[in-house]
Amino acid sequence: MFERVLIATDFSDGLHRLANFVSSLALAGIKQIVFLHVVPLWEKGIIPQVDSEKVEQAQTRFKEVVGTNPTDIEVKIEVQSGKPVETILKVAKTYQSQLIVLGSQSRSVLTEKLVGSTMAELSRQSKIPFLVLRPQLIAAYTSEELTLRCQHLFRSLLLPYNGTQAANRLVQQVKDLAQHQSGRFIQQCKLCWVLENTGRRDIPKKILPQQANETLSQIKADLEGVNLQVETEVREGHSVTEILEAAAMADISAIAVSSATIGKLQEWLVSSFAAEVLRHSWYPVLFFP
């Protein structure tokens, strides 16, 4: 599973709160956590400089929380000045992180295009999976609820499937994680195929529900071979709407998606399914670039 995790927080996303729950995160199979905060360079002068005061404040803020957690998990604190994407990639490489945890506000395609998106830029440059969490979700959890959430980050995954190469790659990614996990961190998953006519060339033509069920049954048998409990469901309608509805009715920990276009030019022309899920889902999203 994901044993080395980088949690990147700007303190407005609430992810720094996870520093209070490192013992619970250890129960999700995590053995090393790096908490990263990137401080923008001080640019009031001619030459940008490190804002030493803000760096020290961030370090103190982390240490006060992390220091209260007696645990066997390895916890590192990194506070650096620079550009967020460059710094995240550099720190992830240094610690050989297998997963990056990010906070993401809900936003439209236009807003994302105008102001940019750290996640979109990271997905273009990195092959490391992300776990994207809504700040409002983290803020709303009580300590008891967040303890359970941290323990079961990946226990039950919803896998949207539509027969495309990206969908097959997603299934393979989850299968590999389940096959090589040291414990029972991923226990079950739900395969959901939403049949719709979109006119998009990257999605196969509409097939009959019976055909979709037969395909999902084959994938189910394959995933059960790596000791996963698997459910399948075929729906009809708008893909994003139906997947979010399926998530609401199922007992899941996160929605898993994959895309090769987020952060690229074609993403601004035709928004991908994965990008829409990331923009609109209040559930945690496990994203595979």
C-alpha cells in the first residue's frame, strides 16, 4: 500500500490538522509521513528572498502538534520557500513518497484556467498518485470521526468504469495495490459503469446493460483473485452525476479515478471525467496520473 506519504498543506486547507492523527494514519499502513508547507518567496525587494519569519512560524506550528503524538510512525516536517509545485515534487523525490495528499477547493474549469491549479500542474509533471481532500470535509469532522477516517483512508474504493484504456489502467492500479499490500488496507471496491451517449471519441459507443454487466463480472472475478470484496453496478445517465450518487449510496472511503489529460491543453477543450469528479466530489478522490 502507500507506506511513504507526503501531506502538502497551505494551512488554509485544514490538512495540517492531520498532524494530530498520525497514530491513526499508521493503522492505514502508512509508515512515513512528511508534512510540507511551502512559504512564498518574499518579493518586496529587487531579489526574491526567503521569508524566514514565516518559515519559523510554520515550523513551530507543526512541531507543537506532531510532538504530542507518541507513535512508531516516522514523521518529518519540511517548511521551504519557493513555488508550490516545484517544491512538492522536489520533497516527494527526496523522501521517495508514494502518495501526495492535497487539499482542493471546488472550482469551475474557467476559474481553474484563470488562477491555475496546483493539482493540475502536478498531474502533468508527476506520476505519483494523489489523495485529494476537500477542506470543508476535514473541517467538519470531529476528532472521533477524523480518527476513523484516517484509519480507513483506502478501505473501500469506488471505481468508475467505462471500458476505456484509462478505466482499465485504473483497475490494474488498484489490483496491484491490493496484491502487494502488507495488510488489509484495501478491503473492498465497487465497480460502477454509467452508460451514456456523450459523442466523445475516447468513450466507446453505448452498449447494452447486459454487456456491461458481463464485462464487470469478469473484472470482479479478477479483483477477487487478490482478496478483494467486489460489488458491481450498471447505471444510465450523466456519468459524473451518477457516480456521485453511487458514492452517496455506497459505504466508500474514496472515489478512484485516472486521467492522462488533466493539466494539458485538451483538458481546456473537453473536460475529462476525472477532472469533473475532482471538481465536484465532496468525497476523497484517489487520483492516478
